[in-house]
Amino acid sequence: MHPSAYFSTWNGLPPFGAAELLLLLLSLVAGLATEGVIRLHGTCSRRKPQSRDWTNLLLIPVVVQIIWVGAAFFSLGLIRMVNNGSSFELIFSVLAFGGAPCIITWIAFSMSCVSYAAWICWQLFSALLHSWAIWLVWIGLHIACHLNGWEALLAAMPLVIPLVAFDVNQAMPNSAETFQACYPWRRASGERVIVFYSGYSGPKNRHEIERIVVGAEETLCKVYALLGQEALKFKVMMFLCRDQEQHRKIFSRNHDASAPMASGYAHHDSVSLVYGPWREICRTTAHEFCHIVRRHRISPELLGILDEGLSDYVEEKLFPGGPVPAITLVPNLQVIANTSVFFEWMYTKNPALRGSYCYRHAHAFPDYLISRYGMPQYLELCRVTGASKEPTEGTKLAAAIEQIYGMPITQMEKLWRAAWPGTWTTGQTKLAFEPPDEPHPEGPSF
Ligand SMILES: [Zn+2]
């Protein structure tokens, strides 16, 4: 049946209740599909899954209602300008039935996360269904509200504008929901890891990528063994970017192109770094894997000094030969426990402190604690700190140290610093601070 014939049957009696029910049901399914995708391991790497939080399930139906009811009101106003007696119910029904295909694209969105090809297919499907919806709304208003073509087009605008805006937004580069859908990666799967790499300037031969898969598998097992943790239930995804530029574009959380980048990142269930032969990337891989295992097995959230310290410790244990742990910072542990202090270097192009100083300092702390009190105690410290209800990150660390090691943080820090007399010299000679930057032109410095 031609849709115009279908719409012509609405003349006179719009099934308003049916339209409202359809909209509600479709938007509930869309909310459920979106929530499902976020909860599925390995399909949603760009967003952090929020446990016990069903925001999308409620948010999407509410947003759908607001868009459609709002559009129906605006359309009603526009139609009234041509002195037409169409009712709100009639217009809402036309917009609901005509616009329904758009919500179907939101439901199908969950399938676009799997790969770049699926993402491109979804974009085409979405553009097609949105065009169809726009045409249905137009022809519906044209027939049901007895408007001529131009009047119907004008009356359709309140719904068409948000729909087109949605399409344009989705066509933006980097709007895919998952890392694997962002780029046409090639992939090589192992038993515990999946390696994604760029086909254009990646490995010169297949052996190199096979070496990386084998190396990553072994490294992940060693991380489990070192931390005494059970293997994760999902395959850890490892994204190897063509160059630093691609790494920044797809994975970096800071948008300042001149701010320093870390050599690798750990995301919810994946890691990303720049491609290189195994011997060049093995240390970063071990470091980032440790973050993933920590997140899923020890503590979902953890402050920088404990987390980066542990990752650096694991990295050095598995692949010795990196920068030695050293006490390089003057501020005490309770101050640098704060994320804004510890990661300050990552968010400004003029960091007063290099990231490497913070990392070597952070490395020295678990190195001391683990060699003196053992790994289980340290992991317990991470657990207690991560779960702490203390008001600041500094007080979380202080309270956890007191609980686990039975002494105040100040005393622990004294013992720790005293155990490292040699490294102070290293800190003074090799790690010279950068010359002070130019004063910031826009405001006073504090
Ligand atoms: Zn790290």
C-alpha cells in the first residue's frame, strides 16, 4: 500500500493513543538497546559503564517525548497561521507515525558498535530511514491536515530540524560509540587479547603482528600471576595506532593538541598505544594491562600515585631496564595523592613538572611497600583506598595506610624517604627542573 493511501485513512480520526503508545514502546526499546550495549564487554569502550544506573532506559523515552510533543506544538502553531483547524492530537499522531523510523535507527545503533564496516552501514541505514521519516511526516501533514506542499514542508520543520541535526551529528568523524568502530582496523585475535592495528603503515609483515599477539598474551598472564589475580572473563583489546597523531585523535581524553601525551592509555576494557615492534612496546603493554587488571580485579577507581606506581612496578618486574624508581618530588604523599596534582602535567602545555618525575616517584612508593610488606598488603591498600569514603584523595590514602600498615602516613613517608638516600642524589643531578615558563599573560599566578 502506498504510504499516502495509508495516511489518507487518518482523515478525521487520528489514533492518538496508538501513536503515543508506539512512541513510548519504541523509545523504551531504544533505551534498553543502548543500555545493553553499554553493559556488554568489548562493545562499548568509549564510555565507562555505570553500574546500577539505568539512565538511558529512562532518559531516551523522556527525550523522545519532549522532541515529539514539542515539535507537535510548534507545528500546530505554524499550521494555525494558515488558519487551519487541525487538532494537536492529529498533528502529534502524524509526527509519531511518520517519525517512528528514526527511533528504529536508534535501536539499530547498538549493532553499529561492532566494527567500522557496521558503523558505515548503520550511517547509511540511518540516513535512509531518516529521509523516509521526513517524507512520511511531510506527506502525512499534506494529506491529513489538508496543507499544500510548501505549507506541509513548513509544518514538518519542527520535527525535521532535530532529525537532520541528529544525522549531521552522527556523520561527524569520531562519533562512533566504540574504538573498534572508529577506524577500519585490522585485527588479530589471541586467546586472551585482540590486537587491532592499522593496515596502512603498520607491520611490514605478518610475523611482527603474530609476535605482538604472543607477547601480549604472555604478558597478560604474567600480570595475573604477579598480582595473584584470576584471569579476566573478556579478551582485552589492544589498539595499535599508526602514529601519535592518530592516537591523540581517537583515544586522547584531552583536546589540547600541544599538551603532552602518555605513551599508552588504559580505557575501560582496552589499551591503546602507538604501533611498534614487540620489543619496543612490551613495557607500555605490561603497564597498561596492569591498569585493566587493577580496574576489574582490585579496585574500579584508584588514585594516581598508587595506580601508576603499581603499573610501573609491574612493568619493571616483567621487563627490567626502564627508568629506576626514585624519590623525585618534595611535596608529601598526601598532597600528590590528589589526581589534579599528580596528573597536572597531562592537562597543560606548560607543566611545571614532567610526567616522568611523577611516575618515578610513584614507582618508588609501591616498590618500597611491596618489597617490605608484600604484594597482598599493597593490593589491600589499593582496595581500601579505592573504596574509602574520606572527603579528599589525600585523606583516603592517609586513612588506608593507617588501616593497612598500622602507622600514620607521615611516619610511613619518613621511613620510605629514609630508605632511599641514594636516589636523592639522582633526583638532584639528573632530574633538573625545567627553566620557569613565561608568566601567563591572562591572569595572575597563584
Ligand atoms: Zn599508567
